[in-house]
Amino acid sequence: MAKSIIIYTLLSLLMIWTLFSQMGYGKSLGEDEKLILVGVGAFNDGFYDISEKQFSQFLRDYPDHAKLHDVCYLLGKTLYYRDKLKESRSLFLKVINENKQFDYIEYILFWLADIEIRWGNNEGARRYFISLLNRYPKFEHLDRANYLLGLIEFGSNRLSQAESYFKKTTSLSRDPELIQSSNFWLGILSFKQNRFEEATGYFKPAISDLKHGSSFFVKYASLWAGEAHLRSGKLEEAKNIYRSFYERFKGEDFIQEVHWKLGYCDYRMGNLNEAISTLQSFKTQFKDSPLILYTHYLLGEIFLQQSDHSSSIKELNTIFTKSKENPLWGIAFLSLFWNHVQQNDLLGANKVFQRLQKLNHFDDEKAILQWLNAEMTFGEGKISDSLPYYFNILNTKYRENALWRIGKGYFFESKFREAITNFDILLLESPNSRHTEEALFLKGESLIQSGHWPQALETYGLLAQKDVNRHWKLFALIQTGNIHFSLKESGAAEKAFKRVIQDFQEHPLSSYAAFQLGKLFFKENNILEAIHYYSMILKGGRLELLGGTYFSLGEIFYQQEKYDKASRSFEMALRYLQESSPWFFLTHLEIGNLQRKQGKYEEAKRSYLTILNQAKDEDIKRAATELLRQIGSEK
């Protein structure tokens, strides 16, 4: 503002010089000229009361004077400096309204805007500044006008416009302080819009330019730059800024916040011992700080990470003893709960859980502990015990996951109708849930167990159309094929199993699909197709399917009366079959039948006796007994 006063004074003197230059030097001054000359001199020397008196007298005595508007302008400036803003504004408006060609209208617009700012009428100031910028693009104080407009727009939350004006200021101005101020506000704007990298770029020159810098902007730019680095995950940079601030501005009121942030940065960086040292020092120095409870909490978290549970519990309990119920209690209870869980102190964990449930607030934290209890109980296999916890969070943000777990729990408990109900609610309310595909599959399984095969096919059909997690699509196709196979719907079964082989060639279940196709074609007496699919299994080498495959090939060769091949196939089957497999004793039965057909009665008898001595299936034992009887009669 001092520069503006000098400039305006010089302009006023220039006007007077122009006025007097037309007079002869020897001629004595008139009363009008004397009033102006004394007024300007007083203004120039800072005696605004005298200049006000002189200019006011001039206006009263010479209302029609040629220099009326010049004196109005000078009196308006004088009144401005005497904080008589209303009278100053009236004179400025008089000049604008009565003399559109006045030489210094751009200055009047600037000062009118400034008066509106001082009155708190930012929108009025904005209109004057915009008029000034539009009409006088070469105004010498364009940088300051843009800067003030930026502040106005910032205060009105018009952030993009504010950013534009501050950027114009930095490009137009040669005033280091104005540039520094603009960079500071550009940093704040970027920060507010989560452009943290950009914000640190603006704060950097505001911090480093100490020669011309305002201590206000240096200090606050440091704080904001540290926070911007912290938000963008650049913890080392944030710590360095906070450390520099701590060393340079130790007497500042907010030094305690910087001290705390140093400890927080170390915590985030994993320097836990350094963080403990800094935070313990904070506790000693700033016992009454608003951050003291957060210090106890952060120390509790650090000790929890270090498995120092007694120290962690001590810090966390301090929060409850030092304060009334407040938002920090909720997360402190969560950490306290985890301390007990990690020590396998389930009784202590349950006490924390019960304490939290009795409080009037902390619904989110209560829901989290309900969820954690549910998950831990579910994970231990105590399905029925976990369900009440899940029911308790159905009306929280965990509803989707709770419905999923309840449905899955009922499925594991073989309560298929209840499982289907919960899966249906989940699929209706959250069609894009990450559990959708597994829920559809388990719903299909529940429908099979309930005997509702058509509905199961419909459910698997929906699942087969999805392709987010392809393994669920594969399972759906396998089960679709199995249902059609059981219903003797050969065409539909063949289609499903062939799609598995086509779409999932590398998956082990493609061999299972080939095995099912082999069985299907064998039943239809399409021997060539059956052998084709059985051969695929032999090439794939899936050990768990080789026994059944060799048995099936043996059956084919037996029917074709190729007894040597059949015998070799049955013998190969026994290499891969376990006694627990239903194929094992069927293979012995068929080997006995082959031996009997070839007249090898003793060998056949041994095969049948193996079944009688080892098998548990009464049907196959009865068959072996009957065949033994027939051998006796044939002899």
C-alpha cells in the first residue's frame, strides 16, 4: 500500500503542476490553487486531517470548478486513509458517475474494491476487480488485483477460479512477497483438492525464499508441506520438514503438534523405537496437550505391533481413565481386544467386547467386534455359535458379508432351506457382490441336497454365464453335466462336459469330464467315442481317474470278447484302485468272471473269495457267493 500512496501522491502533484503550469510564474496564486496546493502538501506529509480540511473547503467553495473531479479523487484518497470509508466511497463513485473519461478510473476501481473488502462485501469487491481487469488490462497493479480476486474466490469456495487468479499473479508480478503469498495459496488449493504432489511443489518456494519471505507464510507453508508429504506417503520428506520446523520455530504455539507428527512419521515408517522415544518425550513435555490421548493410543498400537501386550494395554487403558467417553474410545477398545486375542486370552477379549457393547455410542466399533467374534468362531468350526454374531450385524455396513456367512454356515450345518433363503437375499440385495458366484454355486448344491434338481440346473445356468472367477463357472458346468447324467438326459450332459473340455483344457476337472463322457458313450454303446475319451484320460495321467478308466476299458473289451485286453485292463485298474473304492471289488469280480470263462476256476475262486473276505458291500458279496456256487456246479 505504501507504494500506491507514493504513486498516487506523485500523480496528484503532476495534476497540480499541470494546473499551475498554465499560469505565469510571477502571477500570485488564487484561493482555489492555494487550497489544492496546501491539501496536496499535507497529504504528501501524512497530515490527512489538514488535507481533508483543504479539499473539503475547495469542494464547498468551488462546486463547478474544472478540477472538481481531481479534488474529489484526492479527498476520496484522504478519507480512505482516515478510515472514513463511507465518505471515501461516495466521492469515488461521484467521480466515476460524473466523469466517464477521468484519467484515473482504474485506481478508483481498485480502491473501491479494497473498501468493499474492508466492509466484508467480497462479492461487491469482486465486481469492481473484474471490471478493472476487463477494462484496464495494462493496469500497473494488475498482479495485486489478481491476487485479491484469488483470495475472494478462495473464500467463496470457487477453487478453480481462485487457482487461475493466483497463477496469473505469479506470472505477472515481480514482487517476491506477492509471489510467495500466491504460491502458498496455490499450495493450499492443491491440497484441498487432494493434489498433494502439486501442493508440495507450490509450498517449496514459499518455504525456501527466506530473503523476501513473510515468516507467516514460511511457517504455515512448512506445516502444510509436511502434511502434503504425509498424505502422499512421502514420510521421509514429511519428517525432514517437521524436523526443520521444530528446530527453527521452537517457541511457536503449534510446536507440540510438530513434535507429535515427528513421532507419527517414525511410526508410519516402521521406526518403532524412534517413535516410542519421541512420543514418550511428548508425554513428558506436553502433559495437557489435546494430543495426549492420541499419544497414548499410538503408543498402544506400537507396543501391540511389538507384542509388548502389557505396555500396550497400559497405554490404552490410560485413555479410558484420563477422559470421558469420546471418539477415540472406540478404536482403543478394538486395539485392546486384539491385545487379548493375540495372547489367546479369550476371556479378556470377551470382557472388552462386553464393555464396548454396554456403551451408548460406537456403533461402528461394536459392529467390528461382532464381526471379528463371528469370524473367529466360524474359523474354529463352531458354526452354530458364530451365527448370532452375524445376525447382530445384519443392520450394519457388514450386512452383505453377514448374509454370505450365514448362508454358508447353514450350508455346512446341512440346513439347506435356510441356506437358500440367505443366498437369495444376498443375491437380490447385492447382485454385484464379490461372493455372488460362490453363493450361486452353494445355492445350487443346497438345491441338489434338497432334491430340487430343476432349480439347481437353473442356478448353475446363471453361474455358467458369469466369467469373473472362472473356476466357479467350471464347477457349475461339471454339476450341470452330472445332474443331466443322473437324469439320463444324455444330450444335455454331453454338451456340458464337452464345454468343460473345450474351455478348461488344462484344468484337472477336464479329465473328469472326459471320464463322464466315456461312461455316457459306453452306456449308449458308442464304443469308439467312449474309447476316445478314456484314452484322453490315460494321456493326461490323472492318477485318481486311472483305476476307473482302466476298469471301464476292461468292460468294453470284455463285451467285445477281447479277453486278453480286458484282463490286462482289469489288472492295470487294480494298480491304481484303493480298497475303499467301489471299483476295486467290481474289478475283482470281473477278473473272476474272465478266469471262470477261460476255465481257470481256482483263479476265479480266489478272486471271488477276496470279495467275500474284504468287501463291505453286501450286494457285491452276494454276487460273489452266487458265482462261487456256480463254479462248484460247473466243476
